[in-house]
Amino acid sequence: MKKQSIFSDIKAGKKIISVYGLGNVGGPIAAAWLRKGAKIIGVDISQNLLDEIQKGKSHKVEPNISDTFSKGLKLNKLSLTSDGIEASKESHIKFVAVPVGLNKNKIDLNSLLSATKSIAKGLKKNDVVIICPSLPPGTTANLVKDVLEKNSKLKVERDFYLIYSPERIFEGRALQDIEENYPAIISGYGKNSLDFADSLLQIISKKGTIRMSSMANAEAEKLFEGVYRDVNIALANELADYCEKVGVNFWEARKGANSQPFCHLHYPGTGVGGLCIPVYPRFILESGNNIGKSLKIIQNSRKINDAMPIKCVKDSLDLLKKSKINPKNAKITILGLGFRGDVTDSRLSPTYDVVNEFLKIGSKVIIHDPFISEDSKIPKNVILTSNLSKAVKNSSLIFISSDHKMYSKLTKSSFSKVKKPLLIFDGRNILNKKSFSSESLLTIGLRD
């Protein structure tokens, strides 16, 4: 089926799209199709999220998504449900965007299998299933395919299309990434599925598509994106540590090195968080273990990055020791809970490990974050606040964990209520060095 024919059927409501999982990935996917005039059934097991979408408050940190949902609801282009079987019966094209993560360092496919089983029970001839989460190679062609066929009594390629097209988004610009920034990676169980994927995804992707010869190749491509970044960050962390010990300014050396077009050193920092970069390498590692393949560079990179919160806390304690301040009597203010700058997402944030390290030595801890005011994973004896003045009052040490842009604008006067002497550990190299004396500021990758 040609792109224009598919597009006409979608706009006319002849082909209804369902999106399973309306969070950080599925929300932007649903919004992108709504903006193209599609009729969408949004499926999610979280009633709280469905209620927030109804109120127009679900995806405020992602530009245009909540507004697109509100408009879609008003025009009867968007309906919401937690009934995945009924949504499958009523729709023709099904996007699966449920989370796939780790549970005790093991790949957790439960949400994917649950959504797939619901879809299968409502699957009809000529329907289309598009799998979007990051997965170990072979998952879609084997596990997902088997669940769909077993529970639907239909055959892929003969009766329905099966496509793997991984999400490629960056939080804070997700809709723009889908529509404008990247070509869509597409793959299909067979030629019919691949050709349909090509025509379908070109409708919302201005950069077009990149066809993969197998779904396993597409699954690997997505994981490689994250693994590359994790390994590069580990290299930056190791070089920053080296520079600290030999008296080299890592940041100046990095800038010079990256002027060479084949060098792309990333940033060192307090750790790597989120459900992407620290997770995808573990998918590869587990897959490698299953075939008896040791992947030493990836494994060592994970160890380096996982150890960064402990290393940074240890370095920051040197500031207290030099000022003869007992860490057990110290109030530590940690700036940033988000796993990355300017996001409301704290999943797998290195800040959790930073907090635990300070609590182990008996310090009193308070966390500041401009975007996160509540978090059930924070210990009860730790305060979380969006009030910077409250967070830094009578603090013995300021520890910068997340690179929120607002922190780059902080000056000495921002810390007027801090105990003297002013002591800051900058784990993201975000502060303007000219605003602080060298005695009060310790920066990752820098030592006098």
C-alpha cells in the first residue's frame, strides 16, 4: 500500500491508530499522529495518567503534546482507555510504546508481553503492529511474533503486518525529534511488513526512513546508540580522573581534542541516569551472557559510570576535611535530582546514590530541584525542595549533581546563607569559575 493511500485512509478515519503506553514515548507518538489528522485510541494502565491527559496536564514539559491531546479530545479525534483488547478490536494500526527496563538487573519484558497479548486478542486480518521499545536483538521476530500468532490464530505477513521501529527521542524535544530531527528506523518481519512500515512512517517523519534488512538489526541499532554514549561517558570519566591526578585541565584538553573532527569526547559527571544510557548496555551484556560472549569494554564502562557517585562524594569530602569540618555534623545540599539537566524525570538518577553515600557517613542531606517537588524514592529523613534559599541555608557543602541550566547562573551571592567557608563540589562543571574563589570550588576534571 502506497504512502498517500495509507495517509488518506488515516485522515478519513478508515484506519484508526491505537497507542499502547502514553508516557514519555507513547505520548509523543500519539501526538504526532493527531497532528496529522489521525483518529487515536490511547491505551494506558495508569488511570492517573489518563485523568491528567483529560485535564491537559499530562505532558507539560514536552512542548505541544498536552495541547495536542486537549485539542484531540475536543474534536473527538482522541479517546482514552485502559482496555487493551477492546482498543485492538477497534483499531487497525497499533503502536506499542510500553516501558521495557530492568528488574534486579534482568530485562523485564512483562509490560511488552502484556500489551502484545491484549493486542493479539483483538487482532484482525490486515492489522498492523509496530513495536517501539528498545529490545535485545531477536525479541520482536521471535517472542513478540509468537505471542501475537498464538493468541490471535493469525499468521504474520499472511494475515497481519509486524514492524519494529525504535523510538528515537530526547526528553524535552520528543515531538520535534519524531517529526523533524531524525529519520525513522524501520524493519519488518518480511517484505510486506517492511514496505508498509516505509509508507507509514514517512507520513510523520520529515527526514524519511532508514530501512533495516531484519528486525534484529534494527533492535541492535537502537541499543548501539545508547552503548556508544555510555562507553564514551566512561572514557570521559576516566580521563577526567587522570587529569585530576596529573594536574591537567580536562575541560580545556577536551575542547582542544574535540576540534579534531574524529574526536567526540562526551562530558564526565556524577553518574549516568535515565532509562536509556545505563540500561541498554545491560541488554547487550545479558544477551552476550546468553551466548557465552564477554563484552569487556561495555562491562567496564558500566562499572566506571556506576562508581561515579561514590567517587564524587569522596572527592567532595576532601573540601570538608581541609576545612576541618566533620562530615557527620555537616548539612549537605545536593543540587539536582533529575537524571539530566532540565528534565522532570529522576529514574535511575545518580543523585540517589549520592544521597545514600552521604547518609552512610551520617550527614544531614537536603535536595534541591527546580522541576521535582515530590519523590517517593527519597529516604524519609531527606528533604526535597524547589526552594533554593531554603535548601542552601546553613549548608556545610553544596554538591551539584544535575546540570540544570539555572545552576549555571549561580554566583557567590546565591549562597549568602551558606555556612562559612563556602564549599562547593561541581560535579557537572556548570558554574562560572570567575564567580568563585579556587579555595571554595572543586570541579570534576580540575585540580590546582
